[in-house]
Amino acid sequence: MIYKYYLTISLALLVSFIVLAAIISPRINDTDEGPSAIVESDKVVYLQVNNPHLEPLNQIMILFSQYGRGVAWTMTGILLFIFGGWTGRKTAIVMAITMLILIPIGTIAKEIVGRMRPAMPDAEILVAPDSGYSFPSGHTVIASSGAALMLALFRGSYKKLAVSIGLAVEAALVCFSRVYVGDHYALDIAGGILLGVGVAFIFISVTKRVEQLLQPLTKALKP
């Protein structure tokens, strides 16, 4: 029964993502009146997060920004599959499927929305800007979906819960770092969370079916 709630929440998150995308898309709201108040507020938040750089924090944020998505979550999936038992293997496989689906969805969403990367004179850019459009943040899509899957699926003991919470904190730092280093606006991060968690919840809602499909694989992997 609880899995049905995940599907309901997923639909709410994805609808919210579509609404937010429509609000900030210059292709939809390109008027003579200029950017909306929401877009202008987003720029203010961006500068508030981006400008007060602290030298000891800079390198940490750069590391999270550059390696907190692909490297961290790839290694997480591999370690879960090898050492996580049945729960870890199930979580790793669902995570891999979810992320493989989210990558093209995020790319298509960027092209549809067409929001440019931050380019403000007062900004302090710490890394070379990624090519392509800005909304939603691809790093956030992947990290937030991984965190949602871990918290929902990899639990049952204090040790597993601690691992899941630790990775959720890692995902939050990845999200924050993308604004801190100057590569994304805050609403790019919000959109990434809505999309990533929304799609992840769809797969969580059908976990029982996934478990049934994985049973033959699990038996084949047993020594």
C-alpha cells in the first residue's frame, strides 16, 4: 500500500517540475516586459550563494561539483551490488535503471526549456561552465534520484540507514555546490530535485514488481 503513495507523490513532483519549467523558460515567457519576478529573485539567490566564497571551502565545493555525480554514484552502485546483499543489489539495479532513463530525460528537458547558464558580471565562477542549457541541473537530477532511492530502499538496519543518510547528505552538497561554483541558478537545482525524485518515486512505487523480475538473477548469483 505504501508504494501507491510514492506514485501519488511522484505525479505531484513531476507536475510541479513542468510548472516551474514553464515559468522560467525564456521560450515560453519571452515578453517585452522582461524577466519575471521569480527569475529575477532566482538571480539574487544565485549571487548570495555564489559570491561569499571562502578559500578552504572552494576546493571542497569544486570536488563535490566535479565528482559528486558520476564518480560517487557509480561507485555507490558497484559497492551496493557487491557488498550490499539482496537489498543492496536490488537498490543498485533500480538505481542504474532510473539514472539511465533520467539522463536522456534531463537532456531533452534542457533543450525544451532553453535556459542559458548564469552569466552575470558579479558572479565568481570556480569551474569551467558546462556546455548546453541550464535547467534542470543534470548533477542534481542524478544525485537527488540516488538519494531518494537509497532512503526508500536501502534500509532495515541502523547501518544501512546511516549509509543512506550519508549519501543523502552527499547529494545535498552536490546540489549546493552547483550554485556555489557558479554553474547553475538555484531554480535549476529545484527543477533537478523535482525531476530526479519524481522519476525515482515511480520506480520505488513498482519495486515489488522489480523484485519479482530480479529473483532469477539473484538465484543465479548465489554460490
